[in-house]
Amino acid sequence: MRYRTLGRTGLRVSEVGFGGGGIGRVWGATTDEESIRAVHRALELGITFFDVAPGYGSGKAEELVGQGLKGRRAEVSITTKVSLPLDKAGDKRGYILTSIEGSLRRLQTDHVELLLVHNPIFSRRGVPYQGCITGDDALEMAEVFSELQQAGKVRFIGFTGWRCNRRELAKLINSGKFDALQTEYNIFNQSAQKAPPPGVEMLDIAEMESQGAGMPLVDLRYSLVDQCETIPQAVTKGMGVVCIRPVLAGILSDAIDRPIEPYPDMEKMLQRARRLEFLKRSGRRTLSQAAFTFCLMNQSIATIVPGVKNTAEIEEAAGCSGARPLTKQELRRIDELYLDDFGVP
């Protein structure tokens, strides 16, 4: 396993991390026993970055990581999150303190290395998606997070930048209050690094905000949302970058190993993935591993956190650390396909 520095935090983290969404049953069924085996296997493979949230299985992911890390806590960095319910916006401090105490109890630790704002950040609360807060809300949450830092319960703070308004993202990045950013980056959606070329089908948050309120966030699970070139902005401010959704919720894999949720553009996404079959190498590299390697080739990214739910998945991901990079020819072909929206109308 190779290691990188998470921005100005100075934390040395494994370049392949452990995303807790899988053991939280976000991405299909697993068992507690298999989940704990996956945590143990991750430790054996040199993984030191574990990313969880209270919302992953209503605390299940945090519980299982806490159990799996018994006796090894000092060797790793843990990230968890706070997602502020809109009906608690008037008492942010009270809700955050309750949330972090629950997380620490489930994780069986007295502190976490990184605490993130988990809500999508838009211009108005609840518009266009349920659970959206504003940049000002997030900055107020950061003030409470600072209290937790002073109390020794949190070392560094950040936010999840997926599904966010461009202006509000810039406000948070430029505030200087946050040490780290989570953002989506993968072969299909490179907009966190550079603006999408003309013709690439990418959802624009500002346009979505004009459509009204109350839509469920699950509608965006497989959509490509413009990430507003957040990576270079964050790096300029010294923030560490954590890459989420490196295989786009399983789309960039040889096969999705769970029942596929109803989604209007699912077939289109799968067609795009089939255009990448050239990246697979029989017995040596899966499509998922090619996708992980693509992300790791971006040196601005400190760690990728695929959501894993068993030992096989964490072994597949960890095998990409130090793996041979994609060739110039492969990268050129990816660029050609990206410019053509992967040839899918």
C-alpha cells in the first residue's frame, strides 16, 4: 500500500481507503461477520483511512468499523459526518453535539481525525432536494465543529462537495474554515478536475434549483452532476481531497452485484460502461480496477474511498495501489470517448 498526505492536515493516509457505505448496506446485502472480516482484511492490506457516516445503515457502518478496529485504533484515521435535518437548523449546535457523541460511541473511540458536513449545499434549504442546506448553514456548522476540535473530539473538518451549487462551493472553499473536501471523480465524471466539454451530459445544479423543491436525493444516485472544478480550487487552499464514487455506484465494474434500482437512465449508463471494455485485462485487471487506477493517477487526490461490503471488494480495490498506470493510448481513448459522451445518445 502506498500513502499520500491529506492536504494541510498533514495526515498520511493510504491512497486506497475503506468506504463505509458498503458495510452500511447502501450498496447491497452483506452480513456483520463479513463486514468485520473486510475491516480486518483492509488493515492487513495496509489501509489506514476509514470513511463512515451515521446515515450508512442508521449507524451500522460506524458500529462495524468500531468493532473491526478494536486494538488497532491508533493505526488509522477515521472520517465520519453530520447531516443536519432541516427541522434542526434552528439548533445546529445541539444536533451536532448529539450526532458526534453517537458516532464516537458507535465507533468506540474518543475522537475522529476528520468530521464532514454531509448535506448537499444549495442556495436555499430544501431546494431542489430534501436535505439541502445553504453555504451559510455549513459555515455555522463549521463553528460548532471548531468547538469539537478544541475539545479534542475532532482533529480536522471538511465537507462533502457532491451535489452542490457552484457559488456555495466556492464560498466554503474560500472561507478557509475547512481542511478537506470529498468530491466525486471518475472516468465518467471528471468535472471536479476540469470543466466538462461541450456536449457532455452533465446536470447543472443552478438549473435544477429553478425546478422547485422536495425531490428525493436518491434521484441523483447515478446521475452525472457537475462538480465545478473543486479539486484545483481545494488544492490551491491547501485542502486535502478525498475521492468518492470512483466506480460511480458500481456502474464502472464488470457487473453490478445487487438488484439494480429503478432509474430512467440506467441502460444509458450501462451502455457507457460497455464502451470501456478495452480497459479490462483478463485475469490481471477488472474494469473497477481500471477505474480506481484512473482516479489514483490524479496526484491531487489523497485517497479514494470505494464503498465495500466484503473482503473480495476491498482486496480488488487495494490491489490498485502501486499498480501499473493506464497507458497513454488508454488515456487518449478515454478522452476521445469523454468528448463524445461515450457515444451514447
